[in-house]
Amino acid sequence: MSSSEQTIKKFNEHVMQSYGRYPLVMEKGQGRNCKDEDGKEYIDFGSGIGTNSLGYCDEKWADAVCAQVRTLQHNSNYYYTAIQAEFAEKLCETAGYDRVFFGNSGAEANECAIKIARKYSFDKYGKGRHTIITLVNSFHGRTMATLSATGQDVFHNYFFPFLEGFVNVAANDIDDLKAKLDDTVCAVMLEYVQGEGGVNALQQEFVDAVYELCAAKDVLVIADEVQTGVGRTGKFLAGDWFGKKADVTTLAKGIAGGIPMGACLVNEKLRDVFTPGTHGSTFGGNPIACAGGLAVLDRLNSDGFLSEVNKKAQYFKEKLENCSEVAGTSGLGLMIGITLKTKKAADVAKASLDKGLLVLTAKDKVRLLPPLTIEYSEIDAGLNKLFEVLEE
């Protein structure tokens, strides 16, 4: 039995089987490449589902994290830390928001947004104005509230009863939105690009309608940018592509470069909605995560970084469109969905693994979320492996 087979056996004996895992035991990584326990190397086009935004073990990021580990690894939120203050300031300035609440994941960030929307409405209008509209095909997390918010029937099973107060609207259907935006609604929650729903971007006309209709009724707009945010689409926030700034924006995944971190950002109108005791998180704003987050922001804010993300995205798409098996691409920036002509995405992901390439899937598409730092030579090498699979 190989080393990886032993690890998998031990793992499966003790870890709940809630994931359909590939038979790969990751041992270490550097840059955009990683190695499994048996010594096989891989080019990573998935970055931990968009989480390793700077790739594996980026030197400046690792130095910042290690320095913080040796200084202060955790602090109760009964007290202050300079590093959380510094990260909060830089994040709010970069994203264009007034205040932030820190958690540990995208689901937590979205739970926070849901609570803010309902409390804002309760404080101002009283009971009965608590409905949150989400979009069909959306994905907002796996807690009870965020599962209830998710607009995919496949997730609405087993865990009954789900939470009340969520209504789904068909994406890009303005008439459906108008019909359901009644006086019980306190917020509309959307992803500018539905990642788990198939890497599909919303239409500008629909986004404009959401903001116009919500503004007229003092209904909040919540942008779930857990996957699209932190430079993934070539701007710090995907909302910038649409010329919009939501009342609430949630972030996670790549925000701390691979350390658990979630953030819920609010505008000035909502800065004082939470009062002591109305929300909390033991590990939220952890010093190590904040150190990682500062390193990520430093890189993203450096001259030309995001413009280079856009250039790489265009390079990816031009190469992909020349592949005979590719029917089309979708998404924004380095958030790429690939529609195939004949092959199944799941089969392509498995065959790519055998070739030494890590890719993802979303519905019936192959999904690519490479590190934002990926180099052109690595794009070429990875796509060569992918094309071998697609064209064989």
C-alpha cells in the first residue's frame, strides 16, 4: 500500500464522508504547483476553490503569517489588536466601505449580512419586513440560514424544516423581481457571477433594475462576493464591473490567502446596526488571518496587479476558444467556466488529475479559478494538459 493509500484509509476511517474526494493526498506546494504524498506534481488551476489567491506559500505572505504566529496567535474579541485594526482600515479603504465584521468563512459572512438586513429593517420599520430575495441558481453557504437562502432545489433536502423568509427570483428576470419585491422584503441578495451555479454573470440591465427598485423601497442590496471578490474578476469587487456598490458586501475565500477568514462590509447607513451582544465570532478577526489578509491586500493594491489579472484572463479565454472541444466560456476575470461540446465536466476533471492538472467543475462546466499570481508559462503548461484531455 502506497503512502497516499495509507493516508486515505486512515482519513476515511475517522473523517465524516461529506465530500466526494479525489484520490489525491496533498503534501506541499510552492507558487502555482503542488506535490502529492507519492511525489507526483500538479499545476493548480483551482487554488483551493479560489482560496489560495497568491498561490501556495507565497514568500512575503508566509513571512507575514509566520511573524504573527510568533507574536500573538489569538486574542479574544473582548480586547483590541493593532493588526485587526490595520487590516480593517485597509480592507474598508480598498473596498470602499465604512465598517466590517470579521468571521471565518463565506457562510458566516453571509449569515452576518442576513442578520444585518433583518435588524436594520426591524429597527426602522418593525416586525413583518424580513423577507430576503435571492436568485434561482444561487449558492450562499451550507449553514441552515445560507442553505435556505440558496436558490437551488438540490440543496433543499434532508435538513427540514428550512428557515422561512427567503424567496427566489429567476436571475435576469426583471418582471419576476418586480412581482416578488413586496412590502415584506428587507433585502435582495445576489452574486454578480453565480459560481457554483455555473459561472454565469448577471446581465447589466437586471443589476440596474435591482438597485433602482431597491433604492425606491429602502430595501438593502447584499452582494455575495465570497467567490468573486478580492481581485478574482480583475477588479477588487465584481460589482465594480457593473458600476454598483451594494449596501452590504460579503467576502471570504481568497481574502487571507488560504487562512480561514470571512468579512461582511457595510456602508455608512448600516455602520451602527450591530450593537454589543447582537453578533459575535470567537475566531473572527484572528491575528494570523489578519496578517495573511494584509499580505494579500498589499499585493492586490500594488501597481498593475489587477490589470495583469485581466490580461491573463483574456489570454486564458483566447487559448480556450481555439480548442475544438470548447463550445464557449463564461465568467469574469480569472473566474472561468468552460462549456464542452461532447465530454462531461466530471470526467474531464478526473482525467486532468491523472495528467497532473487540478481543475474544478460547476454544474456541467469545467471551472478554472487559478491563483491570481499565475504566470503565462504556467497557463500554457496547464492548458496543454487540459487540451490533451479535451481533444483525445
